[in-house]
Amino acid sequence: MRTLVKNCDGIRRRDFVRVGGLTALGLGLTDLLRLQAAAKNQSKRRQCILIWLDGGPSHLETFDPKPDTPAEVRGPFQPISTAVNGVQICELMPNTARLMNRIAIIRSVTSPLGEHNFGAHYLLTGYKPTPVVQYPSFGSVVAHMNKSDGVFPKNIAVPSFRVGGGRLSGQGFLTDSTRAFSVGGDPAKPDFRVRDLDFFPGVTDSRIDRRREFLAALDEFSRVVDNSRIASSDPQFEQAFRLVTSREAKSAFDLSQEPRDVQKRYGGRTIGQSCLLARRLIERGVPFVTVNNPGWDTHENAYTRLKEGYTGAKVPVGLIPSLDLALTALVEDLNDRGLLDETLIVVMGEFGRTPKLNTAGGRDHWPRVFSVAMAGGEVSGGQAIGTSDVVAESPKDHPITPADLAATIYTMLGIDPLHVLHTPDGRPVHLSRDGKVIRELFA
Amino acid sequence: MNLFLILAFASLSHTPTAIDFDTDVLPVITKAGCNAAACHGAAAGRGGFKLSLFGGDPAHDYDEIVNRLEGRRVNLSKPTQSLIVLKPTGELDHEGGIRLDESDAETISDWIRAGAMRQQLRRLVSLDVTPNDVIVSRFPDKVELKVEATFNDGTRRNVTREAIFYPTDPAAVQADENGKLSVRRRGRHAVVVRFLTKVRTVQLTVPLHDELVDLSKQPRNNWIDDEILATLEVLRLPPSPQADDATGLRRARLRLTGRLPLPGEVIQYMAASDPKKYQKLVNQLLRSKEFTDYWTYEFAKLLRIRSQPKEQQGALAFHQWVRQQIENKTPLNKVAVDLLTAEGDTHTNGPANFYRATKGPRDQAEYVSEVLMGVRLRCANCHNHPLDRWTQDDYHGLSAIFARIEQGRIIRVASRGEVTHPRTGQAALPRIPGQRFLNQDEDARQSLADWLLEDDNPQFAKAMVNRLWRAMMGRGLIEPTDDLRATNPATHPKLLDRITQDFVEHNYDIRHTLRLIALSAAFKRSHVASERNRADDRFCSRAIRRPLEAEVLLDAVVDVTGVSERYDGQPVGTRAVTLFNPKISSQSLDVLGRCSREDSCESSGTSAGGITQKLHLINGALINAKITAKSGRLRNAIDSGKSNSQIVNEFYLRVLGRPATHKEQTYWKQQLAADGAGERRERLEDFLWSLLSSREFSMN
């Protein structure tokens, strides 16, 4: 039973007890009050673009180069300086280096889970997988908690949410309506469109309305018979109906509406055009967009896949240069449109890669230390948080777990990490229970 | 003289019973967490100190502790100054913190004082935990466990203090270090108990409600119901009533043959007064060609039958062979032996394709263990499996068996072929997992098959029976179905054992077991929930409904609308369920989320369905083209002059397998009233569209 007993300074006892928990999160009471006030500030939208590097990106070849190590650790690339004194990143990311003031890197992320499904689950939900509860991912939680109206699904994945090997649905114990809507196709292709948004020949707006009505009636008849508690209309059908009857939706997914020079800035690969689409969706108020960029599981052939893209490429179009273009175009574009302050950008994969190159010219899974990058929103850019040891094997200081990342991401999105959800059988689940918010990240 | 006696006494009192490294020191190290996966038990060790996971390899651990690091971990002249004591007691900086209390530290230093020897005085033979099956009658409550180890020298010892307790659901059951459990949530929970390499699972059941349930009047059609009802009684979960005739017919048809019942069938069945009509129905379904087609499909998914990059003949031969086995009622154990020992031309010898399902001996080992044993061996690639008994030797040993198989168009056993064991750096010795290494001259695959299918090895039978149960009831008795292990207990362990044994006794006949399940009252229970069993998704108090599989759903849409679907390269009228290759191009099947068979399709669809599918149902060709087709059933019904109510009734029977209720008839009468033929047709199309998009249709 909770009674509200005021302290002499007017702070409610319930808050005090909460703070006890929050101190474990690394925040003090004033932080809590400030964040609560900020969260209540509805005029500030808080949206998120998660750039998911599926497969586990090598930290040594991106944000945490180790030039002073033997060749088999160092790898084939050199570091370059960035706009931030003392911070170097991989030479394949010159644009990111230039824009470093807006970007924060965390180099001491650590996890024990080196398998794709497990690692992806941990990074995307803040919890290690357990057979007992299916935890929801960030996008699904945001979709669940965002009650605003709108045509678009609240959780969208470009092009698809097939992450970590594909066994993660992302919705956890939340309802189907929170599952990411995968737009499908390849935004980089000239004929890209989201399928089935246009009416089938013969179908009109009024017929769509009628079908919606008929379907709702059928579900209602079933519901009465079943004595069930599920909503009478299927929420996924509802979302689909809304998309289909909205001109705004069709136009949002039409990349040909973007001027050519803007398209070029993002780079012509899927990740670039996916980021461009993500920006369009953010502009239209979609709270959570995942850009899924697969291919980072470079057990072999790393040089070609990371840098060139294909053997003998004159202009490198591999994973890293493509990420470099896409990420910086996105940050600058959002900034130009005055949206960067409201849009948190998170760049990560399920783990890093082995400090020592293997015999196939690649690196294998390495969760013990890896890097994550963030920008936008409340992020204070221009810093590298935490360090890995001299060979990028373990965190040297300030180890940060995926649970900490989760608590931080939720806080940045104005969501209380200790907020409790309930599974269908009544079990209470905190959004993030054990994570500590990373204070240095906040402006 | 006195001094001598005192010294003698002193040395005597410091070495009471000899401390055995394997069974006294290792348990202390394991309990302290030193050899857990997050610390020194990791594949790469930690801080230059690598122990085997949970003490699975005492010889290695002994060597590492005593001989490595120039012997500095152990100080024979000053035992308490040994690194292995100083670090975990906090005397020296230790990233892992303080792990040993005084008495544990003393055990280790005493062992060092006695010479730090490995005498292998005894070996652990068995582990008993009491109680191991508890019904907690008061709630919340505490339970105290006692753990006893039996060694090969005949000694028994209470090892509760050294055992480790892992509740699978820590929010439901909390365990302290000494085996005192505190039960916090209702339901059925498991606690895993480990001592050295042996693991036991304790089951705790807390009734879901305080009020008892009276199950005396519940239908009991066979011993499956006895077991299910016994569990419901303990849990105090009241079952829902039996489903009505129409629901029972639709469910049996779909789950045994993957097809909807025809309208005439529904009417006839509902009207029949024969009390044995359901048994007769089940028998008829089990004998039908549709049964063979559907279960070929189910096994094709399990076996991951799909074409190679440049040719389809192998997959076709494989599919045809599987179908033949099911048609001929080949006992499933014989099918397994044929698969394991197959060789030859994959284009003509179907089962040889078992060896083309994967790309290499390790993948093959994982495939064989998952499909035929229901076990995920893959964790044991890098270290001994933490939750089960499989070791790296098992994983690489099983891979070694397959290393000599040439995986091309012709499957052949080569004279050479090996995999490197990552720990030894040498060729891994072929091994039957959990059993023994194989001799040079043995036919490795035959020996594996012999072991897997011998009568007192229930592994294969259990894995298969669990899948049959899942197909019929919507959820396996063990989930996931490819993760059978002691630490992942069944919801109904006795029931699973009984069905397994019964399956073996009846010659591994799938029809026998499917009949048994189909005839149980549990199978025929309604899915409608009551207040008190609403949250149940696993104890069979009510039926679980699942979305229809992509191929079944598409076939159903074709059946209802009378408009067939064309599949690339296949004759007209081919049913999706009979397609041998999931790579046959079909946009409809892709949108409906068909399984690619890159794995055994056992996890419920993740990328399936979703808004993308709904968009396609609304605007795509799948339903729209079929309901508007001039040759389709709806158009024919309109053109032949049927009335609205006739059309409504017919399609209710076709789509939902039941007549429309009075309320529904009234509703549709209103909605379908139209000015003019054009509008009437559109309304009827919209009606049929909504039936085909409804949950009642797409679920079963």
C-alpha cells in the first residue's frame, strides 16, 4: 500500500523510495525531478532511429582502433583523427570524424552473450534471454506507450526487422500491434515502394470502410462467443486500414519525392536510402524507426566486405563507408530541419569482434568489449566514454552493460526505466531493472 | 619427546580425511562461481586463468591450477599464501571479488598443505535431490532441499552446502545457498540443482487458486486424460467444456489433414446421432491420402527439405521418399536409421539428401542433434554445455562422424576427413554424444544409428512424440521442441514418458499416437476460457488456437473460393501443402509467412504476418483476385441465382465450418441488401472478404 507522506521539503515519500531504486540507476532525486519534468514537456517530441548493425560490427574497425598493436590485432586499416581532440576512429569513416562533435562513442560496452540471437535480445531489450519471460524491445515498448493518434504504425523497421538470426519478434509479451512494421523491399532500388498500399482494382474508399466494418462485426460475434477479452478489432488490421486510406502514408514511403542531391548525400546503398526513409518517417511523427543493416558478421573476407563492398571496387562501397555516409547525412539532415534535438540516434550491433584476426581474414564474435555510438536527442556529442584495454579485449574502465544502455535509452526517450509493465499472466516487469543510466551522455 | 608428540599431533590434526581434488576441491570452486561462463569457465578463460566450465574437465583444471603459471597458483610450503587462496579471499586484488568464505578457503589450503595432489579417490556416480516433486499446498511457502551424492567407492554424502541451486524463474522461486527455497508465485516451477557435473531438476507446483476443483464428472477418454486431469487437479485449474461438434470436426480435419471440412460433411456430421461418430471420423482421417500429404509436409519442414542452389531433383527425391514412408506406415525408427546411414545419388536415393541439408560436419552434427534428438548441441561447440550433459568432446565427436561424408550430389563415405577439436588442436575423435568414443574400424554412422534407436534410449522417441503433441495440441510438452534437456522440464513429465513408451511399444507408429491424442477429451476441449483458466496456455485446461500455417491457409483460401493458385513449374491444381520445395516462387506464400526451411520451422513465426500481411489481404491479389474471379465459387453462386441467405450459409459452412447463427444471419441480411446487381455483387465480395480475413478462419 502506498501512502503519500510529505517530507518537510515537500518531497513525497513515495518519490524517496523511488529514488532509492534510482540511485542504483545512477541518478539522484534532482535528476529524477528534472527528467520527470522533461518527460511531461509534451511539446518536445522524443523520437528514435536505431541503426542496427546486424551480425556484430568490429569495434576495432569502427570506433575503437588500436594502432599500436601487432598487425593481427590492428587489422588492415589505420585510424584518423576526428574533430575531437584525442579521439580517433577508423580511416574508413572520414565524415563521421568530421562530425565527431555531434557524436558520442561508448567504448566499454560489455556482455557475456556471444551468440547472435542471445546478443541481439540483450542489446534490443536490455535483458538477457530467459525462457520465463519474453521481453519486449525498445521499439515495441515505445509503440505500446505512445498513445498519440496517427496514420503510421509507431514502430517501423526499414527494410525488415529480421535481426540476430531472426528469432526475435521484438514484441515480447506485448501485443501484436507493437510489432515492428517491416516496409520490405530495398529503398535503394529505383522501383522501391511499400507493397499493397494502392487499392486493388475495383476497391474504393467506401468499400474499404465497409470491409472494415464487416470484419469488426465478425470479430465481435466471435468475441461474444469466446468470452474473450481481446479487442474486437484486430489492431494490426486497424493499422493496415489506416495506412491504406491515407494519402500521406503513401507519399511518405515515396523516396522519389526527395531531391536528387539529398538522395546522393545519403549514399546509394540500402543503408543510406533506409536512413533517408527513416528521416521522412521521423518528420511525420513516427516515434521509433529501426534501420536494419545486415552483413556485419565478418568471420571471413573482412577487408572486402567492410571496405570495398566487392572485390576491386574503385570507390569503396563496403559496410563501413556506407555507414559513414548514411549516419552523417542523417545527423546533418535532421539538424538542418531542426529535428536533431528531438531525435535520438543509436548505432549498435549485438556484440563486437575478436581482437585477433582469424585464419580466414576476418574476426569472430566478441561480446566482452565493444562500441556503441549515439547522437541527437539529449546526447552530449564530441566524447568517447569508457575505454577498452590495450588490445581491445576487455573494458579497462567504466564497463557498461546492455542493461545500462537500455536504462539510458529509455530515459532519453522520456520513459521511466522503472516503469512496470504486466505480462498477460500478471507478472510485473520493469522496462529496465538493473541498468544504470550513463550520466556522461547527457548534455 | 613431548615436542615430537605435539608436532605429530599437529600434523595429524591438519590432515583428517584426505581431501580429494575432484570431489572436494572442485565443488568448492564451482559453488564459488569461479568456473562459470562469465569468469574463468569462459571459452577464453579470464585474466590468463582458464578452468573448464563447471568443472567438466578435472584433469585440465588440476593441471591449470597446479602446474601452469610456473606453479605460482599453489604454494606448497605456505599453503595459505597460494594465489588460488589469496585472490578469491580478497587478500590480493581480484576482479571477481571475494568468492570464498573462511571454511572454503580452508578446504583449499588444507588440500594444498597435504601436497596438492590429484588422487581421484572417488568418482561421482549419482545425485539425488529430495524432495524433487513438491506440491506446495500453502502459499507462499518455503521448501528445504536435501542433496545427496553417491560415489563409486560406495560412500554417500550430504552435499547440500556445495550444491548450486538455479531457479529457472527467480521471480517465482528464490533459492538461498543452502537449498532453502521460497516460493513466491503460483504455477509450476523448476529449480535446477547442480553438483559437479551432475544436474537434477526439482519440480514445484503451487495451485493457481485456493478453491479446489471437482473433476469427477470430467470426460476421460483414455489415460492421456487421466494424466492431464491429475495435473489440473493439483493446479486447481478448472477445464473448459468439450467443444461442439462443428468445432471438433474442423479441428480434427485441420490438425490431421491440413484441410477444411466440406459443407456437406459439416451438415452430415452435426446431424449424425451415432455416439461413435467422432472415433469413426478420426479413423477415416488417419487413413486418407490427405493425411499422408499433410504429414509429409510436416516432416518436410522438420527435415528442412529444400532445393540446392542449382538443382531441385534432390529435394524432389527426398520429398517423394518421405511421402512413401508415411504412406507405407514405415515405423519412424526405421526412417531414422535409413536417413542416418543413407548414401548414393541424391537425385535417385531420397534419404541421401539428409546429408545435403547442411554445409559441413559441424552443421550436420547440429542438424542431427536437433532433428533426431531434439537437443541443441551447438552450445557445446565452444565449451561444455552449461545446462545439460553435452561436452565439447560430444559436439566435435559427433561432427567427426560426419567429417568423412562427402556432401555433394553423390553422398559417399570417404576414407579421410576430420574436424579439429578446438581444445586439443588435433583431429576430434568420432564419438556418440554422451556415450563413448568410436573405434577405427566401426561403421560410425551405423553405430550412431544403433545407439539412437535402441529400445532403452528414449531420446529419439521422446523428441518425435513431443512434436506430434505440439502439432495436435498447439504447444509441446517440452518447449522449445528442439531443446530437450533435464533442466528444461516438461509441463507433464509423467505423461510425456508414458506417451513415449507407448509410441515405442507400438512400433514407432505415428498414426497410433496421433489417434490416441485425437481421441482424448483434452484434444476436444473448447478454446473458450473461463475466468479461472483464462491465463492457461500449457496445461490443456482449454484448447490453444494457433494461426494456420501459410501453406494450409493458402490451400484453404483456394478451396473456399474455388480459384486455384499457380505455382511456378507445377501443374494446375497443385496444393501448397504438397509443394516439395519452399523456394518455389509464390508471392502469396511469402506474404503469408511460409517457412523457408533454413531451420526446422519450430519457433513460431517471427517475421511472418504483421502489417505487411494485412496490407496484402486488403489490397493484394491473394483474396481479391479470388473473390472477384468470374470462374470463382462466389460468382457462380450469384449467377446461378442463389439468394443472399443461401450464399451466406454456404460460405459460413465452407470458411468457418459451421452454420451462421441467427444473429449473424440477421446482421448479414441487413448488410447485403442492395440497390442493383452491381452493388449486390460488391457487398457479397466484401462479405466473403471479411470472412476470409477473420480470426476465426485463420486460426485453429
